[in-house]
Amino acid sequence: MRAQRAFVLLFGLTACSGPEPAAEVEGARLSLVETLSGSDTVGYARALEPRAFGFPVDHGPHPDFRTEWWYVTGNLTSESGRDFGFQFTIFRNALAPTLPGGPSAWATNQAYMGHFALADVGVGRFHAFERFARGAAGLAGAEAEPLRVWLEDWTLEATSDETFPLSLAASDGDVAIRLELAEGKPVVYQGDRGLSQKGPEPGNASFYYAHTRMPAAGRVVVGEESFDVRGLAWLDREWSTSALAEGQVGWDWFALQLDDGWEMMIYRLRRTDGSADPLSDGVLIDPDGLRVPLEWGTDVFMDATGSWTSPIDGTVYPSGWRITVPERGWDLSVEPRLGAQELDVSFRYWEGAVSVSGNGEGGAGVEGRGYVELTGYAGFAP
Amino acid sequence: MKLLSQASARYLLQHRVQLFLSVLGVSLGVAVVLSIDVATESSREAFRISAETVSGRATHQIVSDVAPLDEGLLSRLRIELGLRESAPVVEGYASSAALPGQALRVLGVDPFSEGPFRPFVVGGGLGVDVADFLTTQRAVVMSRALAERAGLTVGDSLPVQVSGDSWSLQLVGTVDPTDELARAGLADVLLMDIAGAQEVLGLVGGLTRIDLRLPGGPEGEALAGGVRTVLAPGESLVTAGTRADAMSGMIDAFDVNLTALSLLALVFGMFLIYNAATFSVVQRRALIGRLRAIGVTRGEVLRLILAEAAWIGVAGSAVGIALGLVLARGLVRLVTRTINDLYFSVSVESVPVEPALLMKAAALGLGATVLAALPPALEAAGVRPRVAGLRSVAESRMRYLVPRAAVVGLVAALLGGAVLALPTVGLTVSFVGLFFVVAGLALTTPAGTLVLVRVLRPLLHGVGGTLGLLASRGVAGALSRTAPAIAALVVAVSVTVGLGVMIQSFRGTLERWLDGTLRADIYVSLPGVTASRATGTLWPDLIDDFVSHPDVVGHSTYRGVDLLEGGGGYRLVALDLDPRGQEAFDFIDADEAEVMRAFTADQGVIVSEPFAFRRGVQRGDAIEIPTPDGPQNLEVLGVFYDYGSDQGAVMMSRGLYDRFFDDPGVTSLALFVGPGVDSEQVVRELVAGVAPDRTVVARTNDTLRSASLDVFDRTFQVTAVLRLLAFIVAFVGVLSALMAIELERSREFGVMRAWGLTPAQLWKLVVTQTGLMGLVSGVLAVPMGIALSVVMIFVINKRAFGWTLDMQLGPAVLAQAIGLALLGALVAGIYPAWRMARTRPAVALRGE
């Protein structure tokens, strides 16, 4: 999923410098969209058919594909009962299909971007940070064995010869997180055996797997305070050489962890006219890790029940949803734990901790937590 | 008062030539001062802007004295210390056939790190695709103006040379900063990705520096402390600008010298004003007397004369500023070429004129004029009405003053000499001392004139008869008029002589030094940015090829590394000397063979004279040299004469160098050929064997020697220009003074004509008289010029640059002095003589 983050990364490269006249930034943004909707998939590997995943190798980088990410989100609670949501993402982006050549260790075609956000639900504060580095000279990179993905001192890495548990660390200023993530449920392959189609053309697809329920424990630091925390995390891994198809403007993505042991992952690819693209997708994962695919518009339905307006420029995001899977009795109400969880980074989007309540499998009463990502609202005129 | 102004205006208008010369004198003085100011200021400013542009908004920098920084340091800073605002920089120089004559600054950066530092590198709307920048091998971005000058558009390739290697850079974008400062700063910058810059500059694995932004206060202190813990020996954390300041400090002495010379021109301009004002007073004594008699007060007279001077000052300053700005454009080229030859690369794109400089020039022009007019104005105001008309009053007053002035002058000169003799004073104070010497000696010239004229009188009588006698009496008897003119001429000629002797001595010393130092037959180095200093690293295989040429019988290698510190820098040199090259050094107070034995036995270092001078180091002292293993204390085995650089050099044997530095490179190579072998032929053969993508400079002993002297001559072109300008100002002064003298005596000449003096005899009289003044000035200028050259050679040069020069006094320079003075005075006498000879006695006698 999250194919459009390719834009995020590339855009970030040309405009990460700070204040620039709005018109110029807008121009840069649009021209980049044009560039990327073109044919510069030439020379990159593409996701054309399901592949045989192998681990731990596939936890590591796939530099022949244009984009890739290690995406960890989760909800945490301190011993004293203070709630936090966190997002830790490292994006890899190939700027060209091949290395530029030359003897320098700095020569690379790989660029890395990191986003780190902490929702301090207890006090209603949201912190978000962004970083860039080239995938060279030790500044940023990804290695499979042992697993290590890093952008400067933001790291996701194995703590032993085994891949799990993973250690996650990120900090900026006086906000920091350090977690240990257990494997939890086994890998879930999204789409068709891990091949997730994003557009009608062959190859406009990604390889996509997830760990949907990873027990997490560690420490969160906010200012002078520090908290021992526990909770659940979700790891999304995806790599592709794809882009949004024509007519797609963004997506609404949900990763929900319910306290009866089930998870739900759904995403709606939004079209220019506001409708859902037929390639929108969803899946339920049962307590044993088995997946139950959902057909968008047939099995699963989603409606926004509220909205949140960005103080930055008045962008209106949906905020609060009703999600139903009528055949299985699911009827969930999803509410942001904070309204203001918009990441004001190079490419603005809303990604935040949510709480879930309602009816789950078989219509039984259920509660839960999760993460929602909303893109394509800010900056893009529909 | 209106009446007074009218009288004043009429007087000035009636003496148009004199008025014109006065304004011209002030103009030239102001123009010279302003143009030097603008030229030095422009080159400094260009350097500062370019340094600031490339260091961006950094607050600190990590630099290394001894070697490139290890590139791994950046990730340690980011990961171990979490120091986010840090940017790696690789920097160096290149040249391009597409941009002839321009040193190009290669700035290698990591665009991801640039956000906080150099906003021109990243930022939307600049038309540069960062992906192209990163992933095109040897991609380059430059300012649109530079691209246009090179005739390039995006997609073209730019051929460049760096230390002899040829590269082709791909132009992937241009930037066109709207900000004037960034535009100026980018004027000579080739912006590259760090990977490409490392490759092209031969710095793979290393960084030139790391720029940092540290917060202020205790937090910043703590971070700085953290940074220091991860630095290797030789690496240091300095505040941004420290290095630029140190580099800029290299040219301080050079600037002071130029400024002093330019002020000299203004002082001559002041002489001129003094003359003009004195004459205007002297000529109007009768008028002033009458004015006083009818009730005009002293204050009014004083104001009148000063107002006249002020008007001349205003007009002269205005013309001078215009003239100075024109002159500055020419001088900027000379000044920056010298800086490029000797110190560092700077390219001046524009000659911005600071309003402050204009104000300074105008204030100097006006102030100097009024100041120079003050003594005659006071004299005029002090005149008693009854005796005002009598010139004899002025003359007897002059006779009273002459011996006293001589005493005061001698005291002043001695005082100046005493200041100069103090070993501790700085350069500026030395110039003040020099000024006292000059001014003091100038005050003794009237006395000197009287003595000389008396000595010459029998001779004149013998040769010229009565006319000769008349001429000599004219000079001595009209001392109140002739003395200032003679003094001005003496000063001008003596300064010319002094500078001439200094330059001649310097060049002679340099030549002798070159003869002694250039022992090898062929010198090989890389084409570099700075003419006087070899840089870069010769290819090892090329060295092998050259050394194994059948006619080459021996070789020495030289490794030069420039170290910056405090207010300047020095060059650390590693020498591997062929036995034939060991006599190249001439040591101060030490036995050559003994020092060289210790040197080749790795027992210590030898330092150049400027180095020893700047740091107060003597033979036997220990000096601290930064090395990758930390600072090393090494003994100074000897101090050698070196005129190659005023920044100083420390030399050690290659063995000692290799013990401390992991740097096998060789900067230049000296080859010895067998007896009877034609070096030129060997050079041709060596160069023919060099691979086509490489460029080396191989020169014979003779070629290098003359190239070095060329640099010297270029360096002193500025001095020569200033010397000429100063002389022109003084000459104009003398011209106007002599004209005034002769014109004032028109009545006297009229009487002589009436008595039967023929026009030809009058010509002879006037020319003899001015010639006598020229001769007297020339004779007086010789000792004064020698005194000045002694000061310049042994005090000023030593304090500015640390060089000991051998004074070389040729008869030519002295003959030139007398010739100049004579010629100047004779030329100045032509117009009055011509005019007098043409005037009918009756008209001349009609008088006022």
C-alpha cells in the first residue's frame, strides 16, 4: 500500500529546504506528479506476479525497485495510564535505476526519508519529525542479515541473530521512543499472495506483507518526562515501482487491532470525483493469523461520520468513520484519539492513532485501537 | 563679506592655471587613495562573500590541519552525537578551457544535508532536479551567469582540469539566485554532489570540512564538547569564519602597504594645496593689507582664505572621486592578480563602492585641503596692515624660520627614526614613523637649499656670469616661495628613489636567491590556481617515468601542505633531497653543512625567515607541528632565507614527514640531468610522454626562474603604478609652484627687460633658476631617498613580510633622481619663461 509515498520522497528532495514562495512549491509539486505519472519506471524492477518471499532476506532492501518502506505504527500505554500513538517510517527511494558510478563511497542512487510521530494522547499533543539522508556513507541504509534499517540515529534493527525481537529507536529534540517489538502473529501477505495491485496496468503493483500484531514494550520520553510503555505495533513492508493510476488522488488506510484477537486492514483508493477506485482492498486477520479477504463495496463498507479542519490551510479531512462487514456482523465506530495528527512535513498528510468500538466477528461487542492514514487531501486540488 | 567673496572669486579666476593645477592636485590625491581603497576592499569583499556563500549559515566548522577529514566522521556526528545540522563539504579549485583565466571553486555538498546551510543548494523552483544532481556521475550545477559565460546549456558537458587531471562535468542545472549576495558568491562556484567532487578533486574518502550549526549558550557548549571528543588529532572545531578570517589576514600586510602608498599621494596633494594657498596669500599681501586697513577683521581674512581652500577641496574631491572610480577598475585587476599569484584565489565580479569609502575620500580631500591652507591663512590673518605689502617681511620671516624648521625637522626625523628602531611596533606605527622621517627631512630642505645654493654660487657665476648669479640669488632670496616647491620636489623624488631602490634591491635579492635555490635542471609540478605555490599531487607512475628518463641522473621531491592558523598560515614541506640539491638553502647565522646534516638525519625542521619572524622563532627553539598523531614538538635546526612566500614555510625531511603523516604524495619534482644534456630537450621528451588526459608543468631552471621573476614584476606593478601617480601629483605641485614664482616675478623681469635684458637672456635666467631648483631638489633627494629605502627595506618590508633584503644601490637610481628633479623643474619653467619672454616690458611693468 502507500504507493504514493514515492511522491512524498521525491517531492521532499526538491523542497526540504524550508520556506519558499507557495507558488513555486506548488509548481514543483505539480511538475513532480507529472514526471512520475510518466514512464520513468524504465530500468526498475516491477511487481508483475506473485513471488516466493524468503526471510530474513525480504525484510531487507530491494534496491532495484523504486520505492520501499518499513512502516511501524502502534498504540502504547504507560504504567500510569498515559496513552500514546506512534508512527515510525523509513522510506527508501531509488532516484535512478543504476548507481552513478565513480570511486566515491558517497555515490548512490538511493535516498532515504524518515517520518517519526508521537501522539501524546494523554495531554493532547502531537509531535512529528522528518529526515532525509542519502543511502551512503553510513548515514542511512538497510541490511537484511541481520536486519538493520536506519536513517542516522533512527533505527529499526534486530537485537540478535534472529530477526525478532526488533529494536526500534527514534528521537528528535526532547521527544524519543525506544521499543522492543516481538514478532507476534506470523507474516500476512496482502493482495494476491503478497502482490498488491495498485492500478490496472501490469506492474503497477507492490509486494506487500505485514506483521499485524506485534507486542511492543519500551520507553517514551516527552520533554522532562519519561514513561515505560506497552502496547501493540503493526509493521507494514512494501516495495514497488508503481504510482497512483490516472484519476486516483489519494487513499484512506485503516489498520485496526481488536481486543478479540482479530485485525482489520482496509484501504480506499480515492478517485478525483471522490468515489472509491475498484482496486480498493481489505482483509481481516483471525486470531490465528489466517486472512479473510474483503471485496470493497461488496463485503466492506465505510462512511465518514465527522471531519477535522487543518489549522494550517483549512484542509478538511474526514475524522470518524463507520466501517461495516455486514455478512460477518462487523459494525465498527472508529474515532481519532486526537484530531490534530496531521504531519506537517514536506508532503502533508494525516496519520493518527484511533480507537475502535462496536461489534466484531459474529457481532460480538468489541473494542480496539489502530492507525489511520489519510493522504491526498492537503496540497492536491481535486 | 560679499565684497570679500567677490575679491576672492576674481583672484581665483585671474589665476585659472593655478586654480586648475590645485584642483588637479587634490583630485589626483583623492583619486589614488580612493582607488586603492576600492581595489583592496573589492577583493576582500569578493573573498568574504564567496567564503560566506560557501560556508552558508554554519556557526562552526570541523577542519583538519593535517589531512582531509575522514568521511566517516559525519555519520558518527549524526548517529553517536545526534548532531543533525551538519553538512559535509568537499572543496577545491578547477580551471576550464571554457572559462579561460578563471579559477573555479568546486563545492561538493550533500544536498540532503544542505537545508540549514546553503539554501541555494536545495529549495523548490530552482530548476535543478536533485535526482539528476545525485545520480548523474560528475554532475555540476552553476549560476546561470557562469553557464552563459561558458556558453553552456543544461545537458552540455564542461571540460575541467584539476591538478593536471582532465574531467568532463555534466551540467544538470543552473541556479539564478535573486539575492545579489548569493549571486556574487556563486559567481565562480561549480556546485557538485559530494561524490563527484571527491572524485574530481582527488579526495575520495575524505572531506574538506564539516559545517555545523550549534545553538548558543550552554547547550551549544555541551554539544561542542561532545564534538571534540570524537575528533582525531589535527582535527579541530572552529567557529565559522575563522578560516576565512585567517585567509583574509594573509593579505593584511599587503593592504597596509598599498594604503600607505596611496596616502602618500594624498600628502603630495596636500603639499600642492599648501603651495597654492601660500602663493595666493603671498600674492595678495598688498590686497589683504588694504582690506585690513579698511576694517576687515582677521577672522574674515582667515575665513576668506579657508573658504577658497574649501572650494578647491570640494571641486578636487568631486573630480577625484570620479577619477578614482575609473582608476579603481584598473587597479582591481592588478591587486586581485597579485592576491591570486601569492595568496589565494579570489575573483572579483564587480567593484561595489561602499558609500563609506566615498565619504572617506571626500573627507580626506576636503580635510587635507583645508589643513594645508591653514598655515598660510593664519599668516595672512596675522599680517599687520602697514607692512602687508612688503615682501621683505615674508622673506625675513622665512630667514628666521629656516634654521628653526631645520631643527624641528631633524628632531621629527630622529623621532620617526627612533619609532622605527623600536623592534616591537607594528606595521601601521612603522608607517607613521616613516611619515615623520619624510616630513622631518622635508622641513630641513630650506636650510639645505640655502647651503647648496651658496656652494653652487661660484660655479654658477663662473658658468653663467651675472645671470647665473642672479638665478642663484633668485632661488635663495625668494625662499618663502621656492622652499615649499623644492620640498615637494624633494619628497616626490626621494619617495621615487626610495621605492626604486627598494624594488631593485628586492628583485636583486630574489634573483640571487633563485640562483642559489634552483639547483635542479628541471622542475615538474601541476598546473595550479596560485602562481607562486605548487599544489596537488603528482601521479606516482608519472614520477617513476620521469625519474627513469635516461638523461635524468638524480631527483628531489617536494610535498607542500598549506596549514591555516590564527592570523594567517604557513606551508609545511616535506623534502627528499638529492645530494646535488642540498646546497639550495642559505641559513641565517648557521653552518649550512651542519644544519643539512641534522636535517637529513630527521633531527628537526628548518623554517623560512618569514615564519621565524612572524612567530619570533629562533634556531634551537622547538615549534609545534600538528600531525594526525597529535601535535609534535620539533627543533628548529636553522632559519633559511626564503622569498617564495611571505606566509612562511616549515620544512622537514621526507623521512620525518612520513613518520607523522600518512601521505605519500609528491607536490613537485626536481630533476637533475647529466652534464652537457640539453634540459629543454629533456623537458620536451618528458612532456611528450605524458598521457593525453593529464597536464603537467615541466620547466627548465631558466624558465622557472623567469616565471618567478614575472610573478615578482606583476606583484610590483601596483607599486609602480602608485609610484608613478604619486610622482605625477608631486610634479603637478612643483609645476604650479614654479609657475607661480616666476609669474609673480613678472614685474621684476619687466624691469630687467627694460634695462636691456633680451628675451633669450630672460629664457636663460628663468631656466637656470628653475634648473637650479631642480638640481638642488635632486641632490637633496638622494640622501633622503636612500634613507627612505633603508627604512622600507630594513623596517617596513621586514615587518610586513619578514624578509631580509640586500640593499642594492646602483648609480642609475641616483642619477635618475637628479635627472627626474632637473627634468621636472625645467619642464615646469618652460611656460613661465615663454610667457615672460613674450611679454613687452611695459605691460609687465604696469603691474597690478
